[in-house]
Amino acid sequence: MEFAIKLFQFLLSLSILVVLHELGHFIPAKLFKTRVEKFYLFFDVKFSLFKKKIGETEYGIGWLPLGGYVKISGMIDESMDTEQMALPAQPWEFRSKPAWQRLIIMLGGVTVNFILAFIIYIGMTFFYGDLYIKNDDLKDGVWVKNTVVEQAGIKTGDRIVSIDGKKIDKFVPEVCSNILTSEKVVINRNGQEIKIDLPTDFIGKIIDENKRNAISLRIPFVVGGFQDGSPNKNILKTKDVFVSLNGKAIKYFDEVTFILKENAGKKINAIVLRNEKQTSISIEVNANGKLGIQLGALNEESLEKLGYYKFTRQKYGFFESIPVGIEKGKTKLVDYGNQLKKIFNPKTGAYKGVGGFAAIFNVFPSSWSWEAFWSITAILSIMLGVMNLLPIPALDGGHVLFLLYEMISRKKPSDKFLERAQMVGFILLITLLLFANGNDIYKAIVGK
């Protein structure tokens, strides 16, 4: 059932993005009286699941969910229809239209992607508002989960003051993820501010350790479930919150590891909070310093009730949501641009984190959440827009590049040149696709 929920979200999000992107090409093409031969969701290699011709356009759904396309008459695209291009140009064809009209048609898809992302952020701001913790209230700092971050100079208990010169007033999960692609961080440790320059290959090393969530909010030690053969299955209960282990008071999960390893293979006393009452129990630590349980989580209301954090949910009116949502969209766009720069710089090692369809699929949660769905769809829309703007032949950005050259030089590239450029771009895209999905396969094989 969890797989089905993830799959449905993945396909729904992909369908929305593809249809609206292609609609961004379709509408201006029709406005400029350019014939659109096909409008497809997914690719119809050899056959389609559904198709219907209305007017001059065939609308359909393909069987291969790797995107979609519109086939515009008289345009050198992935169809490589050289026979049509060999015939005299017709008034309804793309190649017969003025360069400025062709430019608008080519920019239509990415324009819709960016508009969609901003609309989603505005809508989410209005419906959900902002949930955050005031950074000054985060007295016990963050949880650092791996040695790469520690070696860089950030430790559990540090409070993040600023990232790349931007002061952090509101603590949200994005703060931790932004650190991974930053260059300079200022932390507060025991009341003293410390400036840290992160190494160039910081993100690459974190990817190697499979710890993208290497920094997070500190959480209590909550029983979420039990592993097979757990000796504590009949002693502990789901949602028990540990407050003491072997006589030592604990508040956060990160304080537990050392105590358990110190008592590996022993029975120790513990105090847990169960149904709002403290209960003393005796638990067994295995030879590996584990209890055989799965870590659980508490919602914001429970964390606040137990005195861990004070959450603030800021609500906005409709008109207030517009500038706030636009600002969120701009921030996400800039953040993704910075991530892309890291990926194209081999020294950072960020390319190791490039993923394909499996990586996108795994981003979606296994339980349904409209808030999570729209948040993921918004960032995917930005990613789709930015990637399509890359000046690679076969992408919208490649077509735009040649059109700008034509408008500036007043010389149109020959069809033969465009055909060859399209083929080179297609090979580049296939290479990128193989690399991204190959990364997914490699991670699945090695268990990362």
C-alpha cells in the first residue's frame, strides 16, 4: 500500500508538470497559427494507451512515463522528421514564423513551470502558513549525525547563526539542508560565535557517506516499533519516551549511543514516559549496544507539550500570501541554481548525488500528504524549468540559443546544422539520463 501511494503521487506530479509544460508550448503555437500535430502525456514508442484526433492535433497518452511532448509542424525536434523538413516551408509551420514568435513558443514551457511553482508556493503559504521555531529559542542546537560534518567543525549542540552571510531567524528543516551546499557557516557554541569555512568537496563527502540529512533537529528517544527478535518487545511500548538510562538523565536521542555501548550485553534500568506518567523498567542491551527497537517520532504538538520546542505557525491572508509565496519561490530558485553550480563543478563531488526517476520517486512520502505533495511538485517544477533552459540542443534552451543567435545576427542556422545539433544534444541527454539512472542503480546495489 505504501508503494502504491508513492507511485500515485509520483505519476500525478509528473503528469501535472508534463501536461502544463507542453501546454506552455501548445498555447502560443496555436495563437500564432502554427500547426501542432501531436500533444502527448508520456511517450508513445510504437504504441499509445489512448489517442484521439481533434482538429489537426492528435491528443494521447503514451505507455512510457518519462515525460511528454508536443510535435509542432516544421520544427526540428526529437522526432527528426527530415522528410517534412525537405519539403517547401508552409505558412502553418514553425520554421515559417518570425523569430520572435518562435522564441515565445519555445519559452512557453519553462515559463509555465516557473509560474506554476510560484502559484503553488503562494497557495501553500495561504493554506498552511509557516511552521518554524525561533532560532533564538533553539537553546540545545542541532544534531550532527556524521563525521564529515564534525570534521568540518560543526558539532551536536551548536546553534546555526548564519549561512553564507544570511542570518537565520527562523529555524526550519531547510536550514540544515542548505548548510550542505554552502561555503561559510557561523555557529554559536556555548555563547561564542565561530566562523567555519566548509571544504570544497563537503557535499561530495556527505554523499559518499549516504548522509544527506547529516544535520537535523535534535529529537527525543521515542519507541517507534520493534525489530525481529527484540528482547524488549514485551517490555517497551510504542510511543514510550526515554527520560533516563542506567541512572543518567537523557533528553535527546543523540545522548543515548554512548550509554548503550558502555552497557553492551547487560540489563540496565530505564525510566520512560508512558501515557504522561514516568514508568521504571529493566531493559536488555544486546552485544552490539542496541535495544532492537526502531526510532519513532512525535508531532509538533507533542514536542511542544513535553517542553522540547515551541513552534510558531504564522498564518497569512490571501493578499499577504502573494509576496511571501513569491519570495519563497525566488529562494528555492536561487537555491537550486546554487546546487546546479555545485553539480557542474567536479571538485565538489556533488555530481555523485545526481539521481534519476528512482530518486524522484523516493522523494515522495509513503503516506498521503497534500502539503508534502505540493511542496515536492513545486520544487520539481523549478527543476524542470531550469534544466530545460540549459543551452543544450534538443532542450528548449538549445532552441532558444539558436533563435537568439538568429535574431542578433539576422542569419538563420541551416536545417542541416540544426539537425546535427539536435542529434548531438540528444546524445548528451541520453548520456545524462543513463548517468542519473545509473547512479540510482549503483546506490540500490551497494545499499546506499
